[in-house]
Amino acid sequence: MRLDAVTLKQMRAFLSVVETGSLTLAADLLHQTPPTIHSQIKNLELAAGTALLIRPQDGTGFRPTAAGEEMIAAAQRIEANLSQAARQIEAVSQGKSGHVVLGTMSTAKYFVPRLVRMLQDRIPEVEITLKVTNRSDAIAAMARGEYDLTIMGRPPRNAVRRAVPLGPHPHGIVLPPDHPLAGKDGYDPMQLLRETFLSREDGSGTRTLMERFFERLAEGHAPKTVVMPSNETIKQAVLAGLGIAFLSLHTVHDEVQAGRLVLLRGPGLPVMRHWYLIRGSDGPGPMTRAAERCGEEIEALGGIYLPRLIG
């Protein structure tokens, strides 16, 4: 591969064609002409020494080849590094010592804003941007090098060595106060599995943990589940009596505290896991000094920003 022949314009043209599936749409997106986009792609393929895009026989949009997939990953990491550099430069120009992107799961949004406020008080010279998304999108962003630090539950296998435990992350089953199982010390597993469970989508950390709990509870049996798009929607649906839910107890702290929801008691509950801080991204570059300082402060806080286990 002729690395000296690869340019940012070629990379961006390539990513735009992959995103849109079309030379014309990519040209509109980049404010260029289709022939210009075509030329950029051809030059990139010449530099790579192989085809990066194919157009299926059914006439649908362009798709990356196996080599193209590798080029996508490289181009995304380059864009992430440039974006990081731009943020650092802007922060320094405004008198800060650096900029940190802190990524986290939607489940953690109930305490991470409090953590960010604590960090602002402890290290005001560091500018912090908080990015909240679901687990699968967060893992993809980490792979692209978009996050300096990440707070999540179960870390990806390739990040285990960079993961530092921050504190407990309890999960449990929440019920409306008038539910027949509310207030009891214990439950009948088969009766519980006859309930309708309101759940997050496949691939979410909470959904995976819920399925493991059911498997341990009664191997080969699983309850009816209704998928909902967010923890907030699930909580409102439980309050309305549409079912019960297995959730991170940090997401229902206020509702349980107020008595609007109650926790199921019994064997195996709550299910205890941990929150982790993952230092650095999957990219090749080292952590910035600002990210290192931010990570040190998060560890030093010892999880005091986490909601206390209740109920």
C-alpha cells in the first residue's frame, strides 16, 4: 500500500460513499461533483492496491469490500484523532489545559452529570464533554477512538486490562406498589416467570444480565418480554401496570425512594455488578495528560457520586 499517496480528501470521499451508498449523494454531502468523488475513490483504491467498494448486481448502493472495511476503520480513527486534536487546540486557546470526552451508557445518565459537576469543581482547568449512548454504540465509538474515558458496566473483552472498578451497580426487579408480589419476602420462580417483563433491546447490558438471571432461575424457561426503547419508558410502563421490569437500581432510585415503585425481594436479588472506568480508547495514540488527570480524579472520588442502594 502506498501510504504517501493517501489523502484526507480521498478518505472523506470514501466514507461519504459508504455512508450514502451513492457517488451523487456523497458529492452533495461534500459539496463536490460526482466525477470528483469518483476520482478520489479511484485514487484511494490505486494507493491501497485493491478494490475498496463494490456495487452489487441488483443495482443497490455501493458497499465496502473486506479491504474497504479495514479502510473504514482506519479512516474513522483518523477522523477521531483529528477531532480530538481540534478539541484540545480549542480548549488550550481558551486557557484550559485540555479537553476530555467522557463516554457512558444511558443507564449511567442518572449519576454521571453529578460526577461531571464534581470534576468541574476539582479540575476546572480541564474541559469535559459528556457523551451518552447505548452499549453497542459506545463500544463502536471506543473502537473509533472517540472517547478519552468511558464509564460502563461489563467492559468489552479488549478493554478489560484498562478497566478500573468504580463501585457497585445493583440490578433488580421493580414492581408497582399494588402488585401481588410487592412487599413479600420471597417469590415463586415459576409464578415470576409468568409475569410480563418490560425490557430494553437485545444487546443492551441490562437485557443480557436479565436473561442470565432467568436462566439461573429456571433453566429453559423465560417470561414474555415487551421491548421498550428507554429506561424512562419502561419505568412509566411499570407505573401504568403494563408489566414489571429488571432494571439497574440506579435508574429507579428516585421512584423507589418516593414509594412509586417497589423492589422484589428474594433469592438472588439484587444482582450485583460493578461500574468500570475504561481509560483510553482503542486507538493507537496515548492518553492525553488531561484525560489522565480526569481519570485519576474519578478514581480518587471512590464512587461517592453513585446512588446508594435502597429498598
